[in-house]
Amino acid sequence: MVRYALIFALLAAAALPAADIRIQATVPTAPPAWALLERQVIEQSSAAAIEFSQKYQAPDGSLIWRTTGTARFDDLPESFYNWPVLYALGGDDQLKDLSFRAWNGTLRQLGRFGSLNREFPRTLDWFHIAEGVLLYYSLALADPTDAANIDRARRYAAFYIGADATAPNYDPRLKMLRSPLTGSEGPSLPTPGKAPPWRYSLGMSSYGLPLDDIPGITRFEDLKDERNALRMGQSIQSRMMVGDVAANLGSTALVAHAAILTGDDRYGAWVREYVNAWIARAGANGNIAPDNVGPSGNVGELHNGHWWGGHYGWHWPHGYYNIGMALQGAAENAQLVSRGDTSYYDLPRNTMDHILAAGKDYHGAFLVPFKRGARGWFAYQPMDLHFMARLWSATLAQQDWNRIEDLRRRMKVDWNTATEMPFPSDGKALRPELMNDCWFCDIYGKADWRESVETHTKEDRGHEAPWLRFVAGDNPTYPEIILRQTLSQMAMRLRWIRDNRIVRVYDPRIEPPNTPPDIRNANAHHWHTVNPVSTEALLQLTGGAAQQIYNAGLVQSHLRYFDPTRRRPGLPTDVAALVQRISDGKIEFDLVNVSAFHARDVTVQAGLYGQDQFQTISYDEREDRDPEQPRHSLIPQPRSKQAQRSVGSRAFTVHLPPSTSIHISAQVKRFAYPPTYRFPWAVN
């Protein structure tokens, strides 16, 4: 621990101040369409968020909603989760205060519902805790000096690293969390005698039986029998609510965030220890991550020796959808607090290879299983490209790119065509087997990866395939297309807001509304649905990275931008950025000043957390001048040459005169510095 802290301190001291390294754009440029559209997305999305806030928030930041009943931690703050990200990318100044107001206001609101203790869930699973803290994490991108959030970071992390005796969630001897349900009051351990019945419901039937080995309960309809419902409830309590589960790896984001925000490696040490424990479990299980660890520390202890069956695990409810997020997020979090150790990616990578190896061709569409149970692998659907894109985006390893290319070649026919399902299929699949939660099948089942489906999911993802083809040089129009689609989706949500459309049920396929449309009886998912902000395209295009892992990760990007004139994060007014190519050790990107009137300065940082180092940069520099006397109307295009500059720092500043651009190719040393939320001028 001391060794890591000393190394980090020495590395930080070696960084050069960003202000000392400056270059200037000299090539006159008519603003390209992508640059104008990018500025439109930043500015109009900011205005849409402000309108959302005016419509739905009380003065204290809480949501205008009912005041009785219950509320869960994941739903209310989740409604604003990407607002500070938009601010950090260059959004309107007001977004900073609105984001903090939303977090503090919804915390107070949840407190009034009795959902929290010490501003954190009393007890909840990490699939949902992870959604509730997304807004909190990203506030540090907007202002890493906020004292209240620094205090929360230490308090929240203490619940999980064994530093708070009132919340003994972690077993340091067995290196495991003690329950799938944890929080500020410690682990929630089973009480089989008080277990509520697990009754039949049409909504939950989409996910199948939580446990498939209880005698006499072979179909979800069997739970209509009250005796069976009680037996299922008791079995869930005694077998699924004790011991560790893979979904708990989402806690590594909470603790890694504390490490990055405070610089205290106690938190980093815990992340490394906990992720390494899961790597060992996967290694002992044929290199596929199990989903359950019994109270004695043994995999399968409460599931007849099976490595599947845990809460939010391989069998129920979502399978690889949430397992994949937990594994990838944990690897990214461990890498951030370990000076870039890429060995952690064996955890998601090896499991991913098992999933792909179990895949099969179905009428030209390549499908993989998402679930595992007594009958073996099942729930076949298109591979989740988000996991593959994030893995490659994090490692930039050739093997991870090759895996993507192999999958692309195996997708010969659209999933919709192969299965004879309509587009969109509304989450439903009939073939190769009946499923009602095939939510990404339409998107990730495309054979032509250059096609960009217009969609805005709650997780703000789904455009990984066309982005990957863009950075491969095979989809040059993607930036314009995705930015137009982002504007279209934002405009649609603004119409919903202005038309007073109220989401009254979570899933209208199975649950008819039974209340009049009133914001005070809106479904808790209403605000997720109408949130007009999307940052997926901006992170891809300006940062060169896929969207964050929603249920277990932190925001990631290879580049970050700051306005040194206004001393705030994000692209300055009128400035647009586009990452064209990325590889291990090199990144190419364009900066454009779309204004014909104002010069702009922009500071470019290597790595979202300043963890990387620009070693050398080459860039285009004008080698001629405008003619002293124009020759009629034919003005020659400017000529440019390549210039080079040694940097040796985490950041440098570019001066962009009006209507200029610059193409930069940078050699990058990854994880040269400890990650930090601090802005470049505050690091040195």
C-alpha cells in the first residue's frame, strides 16, 4: 500500500503543467458538418435538460411526485445520471448546479420515503445500487472539490472495505461480501421463516423461475399455487440471500471512485483484493465466472455445487446481460487503481469466450446463450456488443479487436430476418426460443454493422457496431448520422415533455394503466423515459470510447477537454472534437473552431482521469500564406505540412483562431500517472 502511494506521488510530481505546452491551429477551415452538428447536440441538449428541470423539479431539486408509498434508490437520481457528463463535455454552465441540485434533492426525497440511512440505501442489491450512484459518480467530473461528495465518498466506501463496524458487509478473511443485499446497515441475511411468498406475476414471468430445482415447481405458472409460492419464497431466502454474488462486483466502482477522488490507496487496495478473489474463483471454475459463493466461501455451496443460480446471476433474471456488466466494470475499476494492470480483463474476457464458444448459427444469424441452468445454456440471442466494445476500448489489445471482427464476420443475416420477428420486436423473441426480455436483439442483431439504428435506451447505448466500423475506417458518415439521430431523439422527448405525456406503467406490454395521467402518480421510470440528454455519441466522437458500463462502471474516455480561459471542464464554446483512430499507444483526432469571429483555447487531456501521458504529437501546420493580391475569384486552398512537438505531459493546450482546424496524431503512454478527477491546472 505504501509502495503504491509513493510511486503515485512521484509520478504526479513528474507531470508538466499543461499551460506550459501550447500549439496553434493554422489551417483555415470551413466547419465540417459533423462539427456543426456536435455543437448543436451540446447546446440543444443543455437547453432541453434545463426545460426538463423547470418542468419536473421542485425548488429543492426533488422530483415533483407523490409523497406516500415507497421509493427505491435507483430510480430517482438515475433520472439525471448523464447531466454532469454533458456538462463535463462542454454543456451549459447551468448544468453543473442543476446536477448537484438533482443529486442533493433526490437524496433528501428518498430520505423522506425512508429508503436511506446516512444518505445510502439501507439494503439493496448492487444491480440497482449501481444505477442510483451514477449521478453521484459523475458529479466529480463537474467539480471534484465538492466537500459534501468527498465526505460521501469516504463514508460510502467505508461500508464496503470493512472500515465501518455498523455496516459489516465485507468478510476480509473470505474476501467476499456477505449477502446480495447490502448497504449502510450491513448485509441483509436470510430469514426463511419470515420469507414472503414468491407469487406468480405476468411481469416477472418474463424472466422465468428464480430457482429451477425445487420439486413440483417446473413452470412459472406453478407459482399460482400459494403453497408453491411460499416454498419458492423460502428457498429464495435460504439459498439466494446469503453469500456473495457476481453482481456485487458493482461495488468496486463505488470504492474505485473514492480512490480516484481522494487519492487514498486504501480504497484501491480493496478493489484489487476483491476483484482478484473473483478472478481466482473464475480460474477454479474453468475460467468462467461463477455467480454465487456460499457463506463458507465455496462456489455452489447452496446450489447443489452449481456455479450458476445466484441472485442476479446466470440463471435469473437477466443472465449475461448483468453478469457481463459486473465483470467488465470490475476489470475497468481495478485497472484504474492499479497503474493500468490489464490482467484484470481476463475476468470478462475468458467468460466472454465461453459465451461465444457456446454460440450457434441460426439461419445465418450468430446467437449466443445469455443464461445457464439445469438444462444447460439457453436464452440464445445476438451477442451484446457493448461488452465487446468496452473491452477493446479499455485494453486497445489486438486480440480484443480480432474477437470483434470474428463476430462481425459470423453475423451474415439480421436477427429479425433469421427469426422472422418484426422490427422492432418490442423485446420479444419466439425463435430460437420464447423470450420476453430480448431488449437488444433488434439493435445488436444487425448483419451490417455500419447501420445505425435510431434508439435511445435508458443505458444510453446501442451504437457500438457503427462506431467500431467508423474507427476501423469503414463508416465515414457515422459521426453525422449519430449526431442527427441524437438530436432527433432529444426533440422527441421534448415533445413528450411539452405534451404532458406521463409514463404510468413500467411495461405497457403487460400492465395496463389504471390511473389518470398526473405527474404525482407517474411511474418511477417516467423521468428515465423522457430524459432528453444522451451522451453516448459525444463520448464516442470526442473521447474515443464506448459508453460506460451502466450497472458497474465509471465513465471512460481516451481524451478529455477543458476550457482554460473559463477554468471549467468541457469543450469551449464553438469548439468541436472528433477522434478518428485509436490504437494502443496512438490516437488521432481533429479539433475545429466553428466560429468565424472568436478565437478559442482548448486544453486536451490524455485519459478521462489524466492517467495517460502525451509523449509526442504531430499536427498539420500551414506552410503558405493568403495571397497579397487575390487572382479574380479562384483562391487556392491552403497547403500544410507536418509539425512535431515533444510533450511529456498529461495535457497540452491548443489555440484555435477563428475558422481553423487542426489534425493531431499523438503518441500516448497509458497509465503514466495515477488517475485523478482534478483539472489539469490543479494537478501540478
